[in-house]
Amino acid sequence: MGRLAYTLLEHNLLDELRLSVKPVILGSGTPADLIFREATKQPMNLVDTKVLGGVVNLTYQPAATVRLDGWPHQARAARSGRRTSHTRPMRRRRPMSTTRGVIQTETSAEPLLIRLRGEESDAGLAVVEMVLDPGGSGPPLHVHPTHGEGFYVLAGELTLQIGDEIVSGGPGTWAFAPKDTPHTLANLSGQEARLLCVFAPAGFERRFERMIAEQTGQQPPAELSTAERETRAVGPPIAARA
């Protein structure tokens, strides 16, 4: 407060006091080091202010940013190298007024889209939606020691391998590979396929964030996540054995 406000307050002449609150972080290191794990940089916007018993609660949410990613296999945007609509910021997610959470009310034609990040689920879950082109051989057979991975087919037909079993299925097909279970997928059909990839717990979605950053000229995450570092290939793609 300024000198005038203190004088008015001292002589009981102040009818109302309004304070503008700006967050201040105490400690060593950068704000990214202190707030976000692995120094993730995320612009934040103030979306709500509530007063509870003299305590001001300020609610910040991530600013609308481009969040596109995909595997380095047959994901359409990653392979083509052309400028796509992903270079535009996504429409902002609907703010939650009473609690934390994410609501997305619109469908999307984007070939690669992060639906849920670890920062939005207390690191418990991440969801990526993607399109695989016809004839896409997919990634090598691989395992994730840090998390399980699920696949849910939204459109088209995908060939999925979990362990030694290989099946092909259309919309509604669901497969899940627990930790350390060999798995992969491919689009061996003549039409594109859309699916949801679910990571539990989260972490591997950072690979997709890294790719979108590289494709759009943004700064990629500084370090590989543990999920990325520990993932390892244990065999060839499905197409190579078909």
C-alpha cells in the first residue's frame, strides 16, 4: 500500500481496501524448477478469484497452446513434413468453475491431438488421439516398464498385438498392455484409422509433445521423461512379419 492509504487507515477514513495480489515464489531456482516437474514451461492465465474467510484463492489454468504430437511412425502430420492446422492454437478447453478437470465438447479432425496430459491428472493418466495412414506399419514391438498402454479404435481398422496375440478390429475394439508386456499396432487396411492411446500412469505423452514442438518450431521439453527413457524395442513392427 502507498503512504496515502496508510494515512487514511490510521485516521479511520478508509471505507474500503482493495489489494491486488500477484503470486511470488520463494526459493532457489527458476519458477519452472519450483512449480513444474522436469522444468516444464507452461504459460498460465488467471481464470477465477474467490475469497474464503479473508484468504484469496487465485485459479490459474494453462494458456491455450499448440499441443500436437505423434509417434515417429506412420502418423500423418509427422511423416508429411507439411504445415498443418496444428500450427494454430487449439480452441481453449472449457474452464472448470468449481474443481479441477478438463472438458472438451468439440470433436476434432486433427490427425494428432493430446486429450489429457499428466499435469491435468496428477500424473495418473494421459490420453492421445491420433490418425494412422493406410498401410502404416506402426512402431516396433516394444515394452514400457513404467506404465501400461491401451488402444481404443474410433474409426477404421487397426491390427493390434498384445504379447503373442495379434488381432484386427474396427470401431469399439479395445486392447490393453500392462507394464513390461510386448505390444505394438499397425494400420494394414486401405483406409486411415483413428484411435485413442491411453497411458497409465502418465509420462509417455511427453514424446508427443516433443514432436509437436519440433514440427511447429517451438522449444521442446528439456529432458526425456522416465517413461521415454525406459521404453525399449523387443521386436520388429507387425508389417515386417506379416
